[in-house]
Amino acid sequence: MSAVALEVILGFVFGILGMGLLMRYKKLTRSNYYRILFIVTALILIFFGVYLGYIGIFLNE
């Protein structure tokens, strides 16, 4: 498996983990503090996944 494919696959995995957190954060806790923490963590995971996918596709030549 090439490094490009690995980066793209890891990007998808992190994106899916972030989306899963965004969809389930209300059921995971009732505290507003932890809900905000879950939302921030999910957004970081999603953006890191997009970054890995972008780097893997467009910047590896």
C-alpha cells in the first residue's frame, strides 16, 4: 500500500470518527461542558481527516 493511499484512508477514518461523535454527543453526556468538548473534538477530528485526505491526494506527487 502506498503512502498516498494510507493518508487518504486515515483521512476517511478520522472524518468518520468525528462525524460519529457529532451525531452521538447528546447521548454520551448531559453536561454542557462535556458536550462542548465533544463538539470541539469532533470538529478537530473532521478537519484533521480532511487535511490528511487533501495532503494525500493533492500534495504527494
